[in-house]
Amino acid sequence: MTNSGMNPKVDEFISKAKKWKEEYEKLRNIVLECELREEFKWMHPCYTYEKKNVVLIHGFKEYCALLFHKGSLLQDAHGILIQQTENVQAARQIRFTNVQEIVEMETILKAYINEAIEVEKAGLEVNFKKNTDYSIPEEFQNKLDETPALKTAFEALTPGRQRAYLLYFSGPKQSKTRVARVEKSMQDILDGKGLND
């Protein structure tokens, strides 16, 4: 891909990076050689194939990474894909702590990127868990049973908002903390808001 395919917002992102600048530049060059379209989404360089998100470059305190949006569908022949948390269903990362790791893995990275492009070309989709596969904490179920309007409002939320609440309510080990979270969130659910709205 020629430099005309480079997105100025990504130029700005890299130029302002306080950490991982050299790593971002190397990852960017590798991804662009795979002929993906460079965009800027979620405040990060994102690379697409026919408007489908394929891979994203992002950084954290301890590492920077290539995030494959449908990484769970990749073969992972080298066993290098990482699931960020147990609740992440589709995305997988390859993490780096220095530019030398990226240089040494360039051929492997291109193979993974090309496989991710083939996943998009084939129209493959991740089979996400349904919200019915998540348990409803007893404390929340009691409130749903007591308050029909709450049940109706919860069922009207998008699946992603429902899932976020279920994970949030299930997190604490102590019942009193789960009850407090449910109580605190009831009005937002009644108002049709998600956990982070």
C-alpha cells in the first residue's frame, strides 16, 4: 500500500504517543503491507477489509498489542493469541513489550493478518453466547420478580447492555455487595440506560 493509504489521524496518534511509538510504527508498516484500509476508530489505528474491522493497534501500560477482532476464529498455529479476559468472546491479542519482538515475528504476524482477512472474505462470524447463557444473580432475580416494570425494562435493553449488567451484578462475592449494585442500577435500567451510559 502506498503512503496515500495512510490515515492522518493515525499519523497524529503515533506522533503524540508517549509510549510504544517505535512499536506502533513497525506494527503499522506490517499491517499496511497486508493491504488493509487504515482507519481511526475507538481512538486507535484500526485496519479494515471491505468495511469490516480486522485488526487494531493499541497500547497498555505493560505492553502494546495487535488485536484481532475475530481472533477466536483464527487457527493460532503458534499459540500466541491471548484472550484479554474470560468475558471477551471474539477478540484476541498478540502482545509485545519491545520493537525487536515485532521485528522477529513479522512473517508470523503477516500470516495471522492474512488469515484474519480470509475469515472476513469467507464471511465467518463468531458464535456469541446468548444472554440466557449467563446466570442471573439471585439478588437481581428477586428484584425482577418483585418489580414487573424492572423486568420489562431489563428485557427491553440491548443484549450488550443486559450482558454488562449481568456481569456487573455477578462480580462481587458478597451478597450485600450484589444487592447494593442492583439497587444502585435499578433507576438506570428503568430509564433504559446501559451500565456505562
